[in-house]
Amino acid sequence: MKEVAKTKSALTNDQFILEIVNKQSGAIDVGSTMMMISYTDSEGKHHLIEADAYTDDLTEVAVKLKEAKVETVGMEATGVYWMVLYEILEQHGIGVTLVNPKHFKNVAGQKTDVIDCQWLHQLHAYGILRASHIAPEIYRELRAYIHERNILQKQKSDTLNRIHKLLTKMNIKFQHIISDIEGVSGMRLLRGIACGITNPEDLLAQIDISKLKADRADLIKSLKGVYSPSNICILNKTLESYDFFKRQMKEYEILIESVLKKMLPSDFSKEIKKKTTHVRKNQYSINVKEYLNRIIGVDLTKIEGLDEISILEIISVTGLNLSKWPSADHFTSWLNLSPRKKITGGKVVGHQQRFTNNPATQCFRLAAQSMWRSNSSLGQLYRRLSYQKGSKKAIKAIARKLAVIFYHMVKNKQEYDPKRLQIDREKDKNVKIDRLKREAAKYGFKLQDIIA
């Protein structure tokens, strides 16, 4: 049997023995109504206790673990049940390793809470478990507000769809002539109809027709419909829902601004200027871009495809301390934007498909998807990859490039330099010529330069 040339130096017998890394550790099997806790105290004794999921009981568990001098606890990420316990343990100075359930398997046999808890404790004691990324408290607060605002934004969009359906039921067609019924003119017409105005001329008096591209005669035709009292009543209530969601979104924007003010550098004393431009649709009414520039120190909106809303959502997930990821490769791997090869028999037989609900990943992918119409270097690269390998792989490749740019700009405080992404035209030209020569040689032809 011959030695494999590419193998590393052989492991010693001692290296095959698992050593306990976290001696004073514990594990908690989290549930909706009860918790199962396994831990090792300062004397090396193992304990297994059961506790209810009420706040007083969780606090008592944290105190008991602290008294036993438990330094770190492993905990499975189950739904949202872990969040309160995580904060309580964090407040008591106990380190928490939040584990993705996919990263470890239960022991063989009947599955019980006791077995799960002890198995998790054993793995954590040996230091095998990998901790999930949990941003500091201030970023978790920011993310919570952004998440709720996004939910309200979707509910507002659903309300607008219901309004479209109501207009169709009344055979009103102005929503197909006006580009956006959520604009000033569209909302004035809707509120006029909700107030009981049914005469097309009276409805057009509510808006400035000169600002619309539509013809007056077409608008009058589109406003002639079957104005049933029931549909008008429903439209009025639906508009109230729309206004409610808009108000709620603005209230969450105030909360988001309060968090952003806490994140400003301590030496920054000036007030952030208010937004002067008109706020359209789902944009923030606060000056998010200025806040981000002051907090991060570089203008990330210069990255093509990323706007202030996307960047705000990304940093609410990742935070600004990117030292958790030693390199950009680690960062993109965490985002599931890097390929993971499947190697067997010394050959690459494919790539593992990984799926994620990471909001930061979705932002990078959406930014990459918008590159199909860009004239920049990234846009050219996207179109070339899309032609060669398909749009799915092109989106993932460009999203990875954007994530790498984001990583270096935030970690090293580097300004965005589009020149570094420019394609070397001469090199690209030579590659194409060489490819054409190889293709011609296959068929017995030879390409020659034209002498000018």
C-alpha cells in the first residue's frame, strides 16, 4: 500500500483523544413550557435539572448556573424560545453558544429532552459545537424594529392589492392609466371615491392633470364605473387600514432613528440633517444615508446595487465588528455565497446546495440581481456569467463579490474604488483571440493578423 503524496503529517495517538475544553460548562434543551438543564459545577459534579419557562424560573436557572461557576452554556436555536433565555444568561455574565440544530445529530435511540440535553452538554464540553453569530444587543434591537417595519410594508402592499381588486369590481380603470395609485394624484382620486364623489369631472378636479401623461378624455372614461355603496364603504375602510400601516411604519422609523443615534461616535456632536428630498413609497423618512456614513465611517452606498435600506438591514444582522470572520472568505461562507465542493475519490463530483434565510444574504442577492442593466464592470461580469452559466450562478457570484467589497470597506475603513473592478480590456481581448485561434485550429484553419 503506497503513501498518499498530498496527505499531511500523521496524527499522534494523543491527538486522537478528545479532551474536555469547556470543563465548567452546561447545556439547555429549550422548550415552550419547560427547560432541561445539564451542567458541571466547579467540583466536577454533573447535574440534571428541569425548570419551567416562566421568567422567574429562567432567572433562577441563570443564578444557579452562576453559583455553580458555569462559564459557558450550549443552547439549541429552537424557534424564538431561546431569545429571552439568551438575554438573561448574557446579563448574568454566562457565555452562550447558540447552536444550529443542523450542525449536530442526536444519539441513536429514543429521542427525549433528557438525552438531547446531555448529548448537547457532552458535545459542548469537548468544544465540538460551533457558535452561531449573534450580534450585540443594540444591533438586535435595530433588527427587531426593521423586521417589524418590513412586515408593515408587506401588509401595506397587500392593502393596495385589495384596493386594486375593489376598483376592478367597480369597473374603474384609472389605476391602469396612472403609473402609481400610491402617488399624490392616485391617492386623491381614491379618497375622493371613498368620500362618495362619483362624477368623473368632480374627481378630476381633485388632481392636477397637467402633471399626468394620461389624456383627459381617457381619464374621464376610466373613472366611469359602477359605484356600489358596499364597495365604496369597503374602500373607505381599506384606506383606513392603509393609513394605519403608513403611520406605524413612520413610528418604527422614529425608533430606528433613536437606535442609530446611540450608534453614533461619541465625538460626533453635530445634528444629522433632515431629509430634504420627497419621500417616495417605501423609502425612509429619516436621513438613513447620513447616519450610516457617520456610524461606519465610509459611504457604502457607493457600492453598486446597495442602497441605504439594504445596508441598514445588512449591518443589523452582521454588526460592524467583522473580526468574527478572519477573512472575506469566511464571511461569504457564512452568508452561503461561496461554493462548497463535494469531493469523492479525489475528484470534485458536484457542489453542495445550501439554503439560508439570512436577511443579509437576501440583500446581497437582490443587489446582484439588479446588475443585469448596469453598464459598470460588475454589470458586464453579470451578463457574461449569465450567458455562460445561467442567471442563478451569476447572481450568486456577483453577490459574493459585493459581500467581499462590503467586508473590506467596513473592516478596513476603505473607500469604494470602482477602478479596481474594471476589466483589463487588453487582457480580455487577448483571451478572446486565443480562444478563436484554438477553435480555428480544431477545423484546420489558421488565423492571421491583418496588416494595416
